[in-house]
Amino acid sequence: MNFYVKSAFAFLVVSLLAVCGCYSDHPSDEQTFACTPGNGDCGEDAECIKAGAFYVCSNNRSCPDGCIVPAACVNGTCQCFSSCEDKTCGDDSCGSSCGKCNEHYQCDDGTCVYQPYCADEICDTSLDETCESCPSDCSCVEGSVCYHAVCCTPDCDVNECGDDGCGGSCGSCSGCGETCESGMCVFTACVGRNCGTDTCGGTCGSCVGSDTCYLGRCCTPHCDGKECGDDGCGGSCGSCSGCGETCQSGKCVFSACYNKECGTDGCGGACGSCICGEECRSGQCVFTACDDRECGNDGCGGICGTCPSGQVCWPGRCEWAPLIDSTSGLEWYQPSGETVGSASAKSICSNLGLDGGGWRLPSIGELRTLIRGCPITEDGGICGVTDSCLTLACRASDGSNCGGCFYEPACLWLSGLHGECGTYWSSSKVDGNAGMWAVTFSTGSVDNVDSFYPDRYYRCVR
């Protein structure tokens, strides 16, 4: 569609809209037909479509003859809503115009933008023509260049380097160590330096006497009163050669024992020794005489703690004091409640040195003398397992009952005993079997237990 056809079409649309009286500004806030696509503002009987510059709720059935785009049917009439807000030219979205631009201006997105008219051989500054926007009309004379839309003559009459004032250069410095300063090449390799190399095969000077060149400056070393460390000029006043020595404030100081109070100093000597009961750990004396001990002598004239009433210290831990059974006359040792195998139980009791020693693991007959509250397995009860009858048949024979009594909330043993109400080893082996006889004091039963089971308790007797 050429320009004339487009113009005719636009004129037709505007004419039709004008005839029907439906050419309007944007819908006001009070008008209920304004909408946003996708928000469901129009209900089921209308749809949200664009009518010019704005979206409105339109029901085409209420306009029997239909509407010409960009108009839409609103409230029974074809309407188009134009918009020229922030625009000085261009389409108003309804087939009309927001304005026209003056000569040499062109409409760009609603704004009139100047378009220079070049090639008429006239540099018209009133139309903002410059050497940059219209080089054919506003060309610079020979020897000048266009710089920031202005003809500029480079100034290099006295300059041999640097900016020419027109965005170009008067030249660069090629000599070693040279930099451009105020348009002249100047040797600056030794600026701020009075000694050492100038990096160009020459020197910036030399130092006299004892001075040395340090970072391009002559420096006087300071080692008076110092035997080691930095001399202040990048050199050294000496180093420490003695074992364990370090340089501190210019002096060699023996520091192998720094923050150490014991142990070797690494030079064949010691940093100190620890007193009784202490061990040297990581150079520090640590009191360890009472490690894993809660009572008894610490070996250094002190104690590791005392036991509560009714308990004795053995060995280094608090145990209940031995208890004498007035009925049997046997004395019982009450250990801390650890579980072991039968062989370990025998060894522990035979090696127990408490109160003069003489301890042993009790026989099944001796262990039964501790049962209280279960007549069938107490000493003299109908249970057939005794020191003189140790086979399995002794437990299962007619008239024998070794199964104990019902479980009681308290241990079925001699009053005054302490410990767990579990199964305790005897030293009596089951004849013809690999098991050992034991007593479970929570029920009073006499049982056959595999001798290799490690989870059984023990008591020692004498």
C-alpha cells in the first residue's frame, strides 16, 4: 500500500469515526469498560480488546453493523480512544495525528528530531549544521580537523609529544627513560632516585662512605648496639648461630624454651622439670597422679578424693564395703557392677588384694546362701543344684525346682548388698557340660550359663 492509499485509508477511518461520534480521549476512571488483558475484567459476555491506545471491554453483538478497526464496540457504539500524551507528532492510535514537524525535522517516536539538510554547499549554523553533522557543507580548511563538531587547528609548533589540542598527538617519546611533560620529552628514569641503575644502561648516581643504595636512595646502615637483624637498608647486622637462639630487638636471645616449662630444649638441655604427680605434656606440667582415680593416695602426700559413707577405696575407685553374712559367716566383696566372662571373674577375685586378700569366686552352694525371698532356691531349698550335685539332671530331677520365683521389684538377696539384680557367676562348672552354674537374683533362679558369655556380674567371697 503506497503513501496515497495509506493516507486515503486513514482519512476514511477518521471520517467514519467522526460521523459516528465515537472518537474519544482515553476512558476515565469512572467508565467501567476499561480493562487489562488477562485479568478477567470483562466477564463472560465481553472480551478485553484494544480500541486505539487503550484496552476496553467490547461486546461486538451490541453493534449489529460491526466496527472499523481501530474502533471497538463499547456500550452499543463504536469507539476509539486516542492518546497524544508526551507526544508532539505522529499517530494518535485512532487514525489521526498528534501534530506535524517543521521543515528539517522528522518525527521519531512522538518527538520532532532535527534532520540536517546537507549538500546545498551552505553551512547553515541556524539549522545546527556543523562539520560533524554536515561535513560536505561545513568542511574545515586545510590544516584543520573537525573535533567535537568544531574545526580545530592542531598546535604542535613547540610541542614534540603529547596532545595536539584536537584529539590527535604531536608525537611520542622514544628515548629510554623518557616521559612527555608539558609537550617535551624529559628523561625521568632517575626522578626520586640518587643511586643505582637507571634501567637504560646508565646510573642515577653512587653513594659515598659506608652508605649503600637501597630502593634507589643512599642509605646509612644502622647496626650500632645490634648483633643481628635488619640494618635498615635492606642488609643485615648479623644472624644468630647459637642453638635455640632467635633475634629479638637486634639481640640474639635463647628462646627454645619460650612458653615451655618442661621438656627438652632441642639443644641437649631441658626447659625445666615437673614436680611429683605431674607429667610434661607439650611443654607444660600437667598433674596426672589422679587421672582415672576418684579416691586414695595420689603418691605425692595428697589424696585424689574420699568415698561416701559405706564405701571403701579400692583400687583408686569407690566400692561398697565388704558385707559379712551373719547366717553363713561368709564375707562378700561388692564390685562396681561391671560384666565379664567366667574366667575373668575367677582371675579378678583371686587377685583381689582388698583388706589382706584371700578372695575367691563363690561356688554355687555359697552363691545360693545369698538368696532371700525365694524359698525353693534359698540355701536348703528344694533346688537340687548344690556343690555336691552339679549335673543338669540335678536341676531337672523329680522334686527339684530351680526356676526361682516371680520377678520381684527388689533384688532377692541378703539385705545390705548393693549392685545390679542380674545374673552372677559361680565357680562351679556344670558336670558334663561347657556351662557354669549361676544365680539370677531378680527371680532367684539357678541357671546353666555358657562360660564364654561376657555379660555376667560377679561377687568375690572369703
